[in-house]
Amino acid sequence: VSIGNICRSPIAEAVFRKLVTDEKLENKWMTDSAAVSDWNVGRSPDARALSCLRNHGIETAHKARQVTKEDFQTFDYILCMDESNLRDLKRKGNQVKDCKAKIELLGSYDPQKQLIIEDPYYGSEKDFETVYEQCVRCCKAFLEKPH
């Protein structure tokens, strides 16, 4: 989950989906991404995010949506990108009864210990590539841990 759901979280979602598909585990995982805010609801990911994914042979048809109360009750994990998203999500999760989701930073799984996945929106193509690489490392490590 990220603030607007057009850069970081759709990249993470697409990367994770490809990993589980490659490992033939897609029937074990329900994968989605969402935003903390309602700014971009209905929008496709940023063109630079789509281009970055395409360069790595990954397609996505994701449309931005806002995180819902049901997400906290349905998903086992809600993984987010930075401290402010973590704070907002924990606050929202506390208001949901039967919240079963474990809310964590995706970066907490990074073997290179880069905890925060910075928003590349105001950055360059290189920043999107950095986000992609972080997502690949974190998603692989997350998938390898016992659940």
C-alpha cells in the first residue's frame, strides 16, 4: 500500500504476482494493491511505472483504489512503503473490528536492509528502477519465509 497507488504499490503488486505465478503458487495468494488516499482512484499506474515493469517483461492492468475496511478483515498481510503509510494504516486498522491483517513495511523483508521504498513520483526513470529492484528483493524474501 502506498499513498496514491500509481507508482510503488502497483510495481510491488505486479512483481509479487509474477513471482507467485513463476513459482506456480498463484492459487495460494490473493494479491492486490491500494492507496491510503483517494487522490488517484480509477487511474492506471504512472506511465514510468508501466514502462519500468514492461522493461522487465511484466504487464499490469491495475487501476488505483483506496484501501477499504474489508481489506483489513480479508488480507493476512498489508505491506506498505514508508513510515507515514505504516502509521496511517495502523490507525485505520485499529478502527476495524476483526482486523486480521498484519501491517508491515515491505522493506522490512529487504536482505539489503533498505527499510523505506521512496516515492519515485518526482524522480527519474532511475528512481523507478530502484523501486523495482527493492520490490523484487523484498517480495522474494517475503515469499521465502514460512507463512
